[in-house]
Amino acid sequence: MSKPESPYPLAAHSRSLSPDTRHLLWSVAPGVIWIVVFLVLPSLYLIGVAFMTNGPYGQPQMPLTLDAFSQLAGFGFLGWSPGNLYTLLRSLWQTLLATGLVILVAYPLAYRISISREKWRALMLLAVVVPSWTNQVIRAFGWMNLLSPGTPLAELAQFFGLIGPNMGLYPSNFAVTLGLIYNFLPFMVLPLYAAFEKLDYALVEAARDLYASPLRAFWLAVFPQTLPGLLAGTVLVSIPAFGMYVVPELLGGGRAMMLGNLVASQFAGGSNWPLGAAGALIMLLATFGGLFAMRRIGKRLSGGEEVVI
Amino acid sequence: MRRGAFHRGLTLFWWVVMAFLYLPLAVIVFYSFNAANSSAYFAGFSLRWYDKLIHNDQLLSALSNTLVLGIASSTLALGIGTLIGYGMYRHRARKLGWLIVLIYLPIVMPDIVFGISEMAFFISIDRQFGILGPSLLTMIIAHVTFQIPFVALIVYSRFVGLDPTLFEAAKDLYASPFQRARFFLLPTLKPSLIAAFFLSFTLSVDDFVISFFNAGPENATLPIYIWGAIRRGVSPEINAIATLMIGAVLIAALLSLMFNRHKQH
Amino acid sequence: MKRTTITTRVALTLGGMLLASSAFAQDANKLYLFNWTEYMDPKIIQAFEKKYGVEVIQSYYNSLPEMTAKLNAGGVSQYDIIVPSNYYVPRLIDSGLVQKLDKSQIPNLSNVMQQFADPSYDPGAQYSVPYQWGTSGIVYDTNVFPDAPKSWSLLFDPKVNTDQPFALMGDGQVNMGAACAYLGSGYDCTGAEAWKPAAKLILDTKHRGTFSGFTDGTPVLQQIQRGVVRAGISYNGDYLQQKRENPEAFKHIAFMIPDEGTEMWVDNMMIPAKAPHPALAHKFINFILDAKVGAELSNFVQYASPNKAAQPYLDADLTQPPALPDEADLARLKFSPSLSGQELQLFQQLWQEVQSR
């Protein structure tokens, strides 16, 4: 664990800590110890498992090896096969698709809220957020009810030839995308709304005078101002979407496996802990890589200023 | 003129999204009163699934597990998180980057990795020392871990919003740190602490994945029970219990609305 | 003052609860039963609780991988009884997850039928006692498939089922066996040679537009009642049990043993290696083996009983198909192979591949 960077480097090394430092340590110690013991250590342990050998019945064993990673890359007893790659690409694709669609829905929605009368705004925000207070298992179940064969939506889709006769809209990749959008919409609306609320309309007016076309005015005056919110929303949506477990499991019906399901099935199906741990490590790397990239982009866009997410 | 059409279009879009957001929940509520054992058709109004719920011991124990887990973890997280929030504020002049990273860690970590790493870790501790096998205790520990950051951030932002001279005044008024905490810090923090507790509780009830991987045989929570029921395929009962949970959420939403209105006046 | 008392009370409750939850395993008056869903008569549980003055805590699983995962995740020291199928028995023994039975504590063991007393999957029956036995087969809607062939082609041949939703099973081994049987290498096929084309067939089947998911044997019966699927893989006893509960819905739902052959399985009561209450677990096994209790169990779950002494008390329908298949169908039944070592890992990689693509 890294030591706190004290502004008084000498004091930190001397045996008696300054009262100020002691005060800091006393107040944050319980929480820091808690998170380190119950989250950092377990994660390190799991990362360790990724480098262990898969025992005969799926339990990790010595010696250390990179087998789990080569298996994750698709190398098995029968040579290379693309299954896990499919899963990885599907997770990326679903994340991209869902995030993109969430932006398309959330952007006008957040704008609509921001131009409402002030007394309505809190209520409108609440209306967007309330469904996400229900449990995600319940939300997925609601969609199962709506999309199964024989329901009006399924029959409508049958009528337009989108699905075969007698079929339902779930389980399918479509249902998974829908479920992801449903789950993460509020995460995009809130930061976008915050951006719209602070929007400087003087800039917009000036742009309208200069460029006349509303589209150009939007692009040059409105869009840049909402970018920080958009960026924050993208992080809040894409990271949990990439690791989603419940939605593909309930709405995907085995045809829409994502990385989260691959990882979970190695533990919940009891087949291969090291492989599951290797998948978890990939998820962690993707998470932190994504955060880091967003921070960089955010910094560049705001001219070196820190974007707080 | 065009602006008017644009505006009307946006309003229409708003209502479409509202339908999208509430239809799945409405359907659950609707079918929970369905007499038929199916969500493909409606066979008349009936309370039979609710009647079944009341006599379902497993469900009642899942309800009590959910409440115990939520209250215990939120209480613990409130204490630990408040301390962190306070420490962060008092020492905000220092470079606390490491602390910020540590606090954001539970928030950004995908919950499946979160749940599984804790499960694997607890199991290995259990094998070595015979403690921390999957149980209500491990679930509480896991929940506290993801609740701490939210409490800390709420408390911290409350402090940041305060006038710094207040602290000086408090220092002059009350001699001992204990008195300062008792008569100044706690009263000023009270609304934030209540908010933090309810947020923690909501997060706890909302969680499925982390609980699922850390629960022992007797610790099924409502979400775990519902998950199991979906996997077993018994549908109408789930509609009824889910309706009750949706009802609880709506009541919470109303309360928060009233609370906010009250604050504004 | 008031606040202090509240704080104290919260602290006390919290502390007491933590203690209680960490020490709950020491509670001697409880039996932790980890069983398949819909596989126990509540009256038997009540009778056992009453007779021994204990409480039975039941938990459920839908598939054997799920059960094994829970055992590995600490369940080995939390459950007193598990009920795995024959092909999981050897791997549970090998991996040290179960303990040897003390046969002196199970006098009713003499009630077990001769053909179940010394099974191939547990020579000498040192670890396992048979609970029920049955078959896996196809359930289908006779309205939709009035002329269904007695064959796996109902699931695997897109020409036989062109446009109706259907499901395969959650447990990979049953799917693989079914695909092998359909392809002619027999339900109990093993090895890459037989598995590769079978995996390919399952993969192709999964990509058909009418495939609705991998659904386990008990839930698929709910789905077929509601028309979510029109055909799937289930178990004969679960089918009968649901049919008895809901005769109207099952009028047009049938159970079939495909001519290419399918699975016969035996579910067994076993005691996890670190079970908290092994003595009570033995009592429970003995209780289930009682002639009348055994018959009551079978009459409730609608499976054939391996209990010889229970036979006179069984319902009439349990002595005829589909509970007890006829001679011709009996000859078509095979055990799922018990996999271990390299073979198991190969199988898991193939199954993983099928699920991912």
C-alpha cells in the first residue's frame, strides 16, 4: 500500500507523527483499513488466482501459470477457437450500442427537463430516476413479461416480420440491449441535465446571430458546453454496462453471453476458477483503462482543467 | 413557429420515454392481480398471489434478511464513512490523491468482480481459519464496503458547503473535541447523515450480484429469492412480491419529494 | 440521554447479530438440506421435524453445476445433505467434498433395491444412498406437434420443428448426450471424437431462430405451460408432478423417451465433508429410507422409488410409463458418464465454446 504523500516529507518519516497527521489517520483509518482488507486484498487474491493452475474440478492450484489467459484467448485442447473472443467482442459491442443509444435518448430528455419550469424540474428528474431504485432483477423481469411470446409487443414484431411466428422478443440480443438502456438511462440523464442547467444561452444567441443555421449553432455553441456531462455520463453508463451480469443472464437466454456471464459461470457453474479470475482481471483492466482514457479526453477538451466525475 | 413544433416534439418524446420507463413496472403490477397462471392473457382480477405470499415462510425470511442486512450495513457504513468524510474535509489542503482513489475503487469496480473476489477471498479465509464462511456476516461486510464511499462523499460535500468560519466559532465555543462533535458537528450533519443512511439502505436493497455470491444457505434476500423464483419459472408470485417492492420505492420517492418541498419553503 | 440509549441499542443489536450470524452453524437443532427444486414433500419435512424436534432448512438448486459451485463456495461446511445425480457422485468423492457414510447409523439401508445397492458410480455404496430415479426426455406440446416423432429430431432437426420455440437444457452434459444420441454415437458418448460433432450440432441448433434458451428441466415445464416454448428437455417425474397439480394445462403436453436413447439417472443423498450436523444427516437418510416415508416421497414427487420396501405403498401410476418406462424404453436408457481429469476439462471447454458463440 502506498504511504500518504505528506507535504512534510521529513515529518512523515520521523517517529512521532505531527498531531495533524495523527488526526487524519485516526479519522480515515477505519474506512481505509476496511476497504483495503475487504476489497483491495480480495481483488489482489482474485488476480493471483488468475495465474494459478486449474485443478481437476475447477479449483485453483499451484503451480503458477499463464494457462488461464491462453484459454481465455481461445487456446484449448482442440487448438484455437473463437468462443471467448466472441464473448469479449459481444460485450464491447453491446456496451457501445447501449451507451450510444442511451446518449440519443438522454440528450433531448435532459434538455427537455432543463427548459421546464423550475418547480417541475425536480419532479421530472425524480421520474427518470425512480425506476432505477427498484431492484435490477425486478426490472429485467418486467421486460421478460413484456417481451415474451404472445404479448402485444411480440405480436407487433411478428406482424412486421422482425421475428418468426410464435416467437417472443426475449430471449435475444435485442432484449439485452433494451435492458441495458433501461438500466443506465438515468446515469446519463443526470450529468447531462447538470450540464444543460449551466448552459450559457448568451453564447447560443451569439452563435445564432453568426451562423444562422440552428444545427451549426447547436454544434458550435451548445454541444461543447454539454461535453463534460456527456463524458461523465459515458463513464457512468459504459463501465457498469460492460460488466453487466443480470440482464444478459435473464434476457439473453444463452445467446447473448457477455464477459460478466463468462466470469460468473466459471464460479457459479463451478468449472474453472482461474479462467474466471483471468476474465475478471480483463474487466478490471478495461474499467481502469476506460476511466483513464476518459480523464485524458476530459482534460484535453477542457483545456487542461480537471473534469470531476 | 418552428420552435413551437420542436418544443412539442420534445414534450411528446418525454412522454414516450416515460412510457418506456414505467411500462415494465406497470406490467408487473398489472399481472400481479391476474387470476391466470400466465402473463400471456388476463383472466380477471384476483388477490390469490398476494394470499400465497403471506403464507410463504421463505419469502418472509427473505424479507427479514433484506431488512437486517440493509439496516446493519447502513449503520456501520454511516459511522465509518462519516469519519472518512470528516477527515477528507479537515485535511483537504493535503494531497489526498491516494485516499480519493481508494474511495472511488468500490464505486467503479464492476459488481461481478466485486462480489466474486470477496467470495473467493472469504472462502479461502474460511478454509484456513474456519471463519467468514458465506453468511449474513460476509454479506454485511461486502455491503458496508460499497456503502462507505457514498456516505463519505455525501458528508464531505456537506462540509464543503459550510462556512469555514463556523468551525472556528465552534472551537471557541466548545472546549473539548467531544463537545464539538456533540453540539456542532452532529446537528449540522444531521440531514446529510439521514440522506446517507437512506442512500446506503437503498443501495443495499438494490444489490443482487454481490449478495448472491456471498450468501449462505439461510441468507437469501428478496432479490435473491426473486432471482431463484425466476430461474424456477414460477411467475405470478414474483409479480406480487415485485409489486410490493415497487410500491415501497414509489412511497420512498413521494417522501423524498415531500422532504425536498418542505426544505424549499 | 435518549440518543445514547438508541445508540447503545443499535450497537448491541448489531454486535449480537454479528455474533449470532457467525456462530449459526453451531446450532445443533437444524438440518440443512440442499436439494433440487420441487423434489420434497413438505409433509415429510414436517414429520421429520416433529419426530426429532429439529428444524429443517431447505435450499434449492436447478442444476448440478450450480450445486457443485455452492459446495465449493463454502457450502461444504454449511449443508448437511445434498442430492446429486449419479454422474456427479465420483467427482464429489474425488474432490473430497463428501464424507463416507456410517452405515451402522442407517439400519433402513436394507430397504434399498438390489440393483441400486452397489452402483457403478459408487462401488460398495460407501458415500451415497439412492433417493429417487428417473429419466430425462422430451416434453412437447401435442397441439403444436400432433405427429411428433419419438426422436431427438424434434429438437435438433429444423425440418421437424420449423417455426416453434424450443429450449435445450441448462446442464451441458445432458445436451451433449442428447446430441450424441441423435447423431448415433449413443447418449453416453465420451471423448473428442464424439463430442466435437455433437457440440457443433448444439451450436447450430442454438443459432436457429426458434431456439429460446438453455432452460433447466423444472422451469421448462412452467415455460411450456405458458407457451413460451413448445418443446424442451425435462424429467419424467417433474412432468407427472406438475401434471397432477395442473391437469388442465397439461392436457396437451406429453413426455417422450426418444428412440435414439436418453438418460437414466439416480439421485443420491450424500453428506458434505464438513457437514455441521452429520449425526442428524444420517438420521434423515434413514428416515427417507423408511418404507412408508419412501412411498410418500415418491407419491409426492412422482418418481420411481429405489426403495424395495416402499413398493407396496406406491401409487398405481408410478408402476407404469412414464414413471417406470416399458421394457423397450428401459433398454434405451444410459447413465450420463462420470467425467474427470482431462476429459472433464475438455468437455468444459467445448461446452464453454457452445455457450459463448
